[in-house]
Amino acid sequence: MVVQLDTSPIPVTVVHAEACHFCDEAERELAGLAEQFALAVRVVPLDSAEGRSLVDLHRPAMNPLVLVDGVYFSSGRLPRKKFMRLLAARTSVAALDAVTGAAPVGH
């Protein structure tokens, strides 16, 4: 039996504020993880129309605002362990779906 995993990149949006060291750190961290995992990281400036809209919608306590699949994930310092658990869960679910033939939730 050949199992094909869903290798489509996970969309990650970082709303980046100017002169924000947590924002810079999150971008570096996600760029490193994107070398190991299928991530499509997109940086949106906070002072752009889209950035302001996302902040108005999600009301983060701190910068950066990080969204995964368009859903709030975190604000402030990127929680690396939490993000790694999300990646592990997504990888496990994709593998299980490929074996069982189930469609991914939300797709």
C-alpha cells in the first residue's frame, strides 16, 4: 500500500510591527522551521491596511500576531514548543488521513 501525505504548505501569517524584536525573532524562527517543514510564511506589516484589519479582528495583546491557516495562533513571543506540537499534530493527522482515506477537516 502506497501512502501519499498531504505536503501542501501550512500557511502562517506574521503581522509584523516596526522595531519589534519579538516580530524579528518570530520571523527568524519560522524561517528556520520552514527549512524543515512545509510552511508558507507570509509577513504582513502592521501599518498596512491588511495588518490593521487583522489586528482589529484578532485584538492581540502584543506583537507579533501569528495566524496559522488564518486562525489566531499567538501574540508576543512565538511559543516554539506549542508551534512544534501543532506541526506534529498536523503531520500525524495528515498521515492518518492518508492511511484511512479521510478528508482533512476544513478543506
